[in-house]
Amino acid sequence: MKHLGIHSQSYYDILEVSPQAPLQEIHRAYQRARVAYSPDSPALYTMFTPEEAKELLRLVEEAFTVLGHEERRRAYDEQLLREKAMRELPDFPDPQQDEELSSERPLQGQPETHREAPQTAPAFVFAREPQLPQGHARTRLSTYPLNSEMEEEIKQTREFNGPTLQKIRSYKRISVDQICDETRIGKSYLVALEKDDFESLPAAVFVRGFVVQVARLLGLDEKLVADSYMKNFKKYKN
């Protein structure tokens, strides 16, 4: 399931409905999804293995089981809100760790006492990555020279489309083939993604998964990129 990118999506994303959608709309979206992701769909099996297609259909059923039931949906919405709040919490230092560290320090005016280092198991030695050249940055797939103007442009970008993703990919010296090998997304889909060739792309739930994985490899905010790209995708499809 590596290349689906769907497990990180909400049930609303899977059924391609908004969190405010009424029950009737959720039911219609579920029926559409069952047809689109049916084992009889030849397009589905050109993209995924039988095991992956089966898992995708299971997720569709799971999404409807929750969103099609009033109480389960309410509990799920509350869970999403809690998760969002947790993501937005700042990182605070661990008070217990601070207390342990302070207890190891001698009080002011007292001499330090000799303390033997604790016996530890020998650490495994891992090969170090090559030293990063000055003025360069690294992604999982590439090393590239930093350009301050381009970095600032990426930082300020809030609307992402295919050409923008292609520009960032080229800047970071990542090839389409590298992304294909890493994600197992078909090359034709990646090319269509970068050209905003929405007609050549599959259903929205797949496209969102593709965009999430591409954004991750490019070191971008996955949710920001996916939400922005899918806004244009759905506008075209509608």
C-alpha cells in the first residue's frame, strides 16, 4: 500500500465529500466509490495490485460505515478535532527530564564529585552520509545548490498547481523517474500531474494520494499542497 498514500487521508477524503456533507450526499458518494473501485474496474487494476485494490475498497466500506452512521460520524469528527489540536500544540520541554538533569548538577558552591560513566552497550556504527557541500541542501533523493530567491518563493507559496510542483522538483534536482521508483506511481500520471492534465488523471482519492507523496519527497507541506491542488482538480471535474 506504499504508493496509495490513502491511509493518511480522512474518511471524507476517501469518499470525496466535505465534512459538512449531508447524509444523502455521503450515500451517493459511497455508491460512486463502490463502482469506481470495484474489482471489475479495469482502470483500477492497471494502477494497483489486486491486494491494494482490495484494501482500497475495504477503506471505502470503512469510511461509509463511520460517516453513514450519525453517532459514529459525530465521534469521528471529535477525533479529527482532537488530532488537529494536538498537531497545533507547541513542543514544550519535558519537566521530568529537566528535573533529572538538574539533580545531576552540583549545587552552587559545592565541588563536583567524580562520577563514573554508566556502562552502556556498544553502539552500532552506521555509515555516515557524505558531508553536505557548503551552500547546498539535501532531500531524500537529491542534493542541490541553494538559491535564496527560490527558497523564499517556495516559502511564500500558498497555491500549488502542476507547473509549480514541476518547478520545485527541477530546482531540487529530482527526476520524474526517481519519484516513480520511490512511490510506484505511474510515470504517465506524474507527467499529467505536473501539466495539470486533469483529464488524464484518475479519481480524486488517487490524485490526492499522489500529490501527498510528491509533496513529501519535495519537502513541502503535504496538506497545504494537496488541498490547493485538489481545489483546482475538483473545480475542473465539476
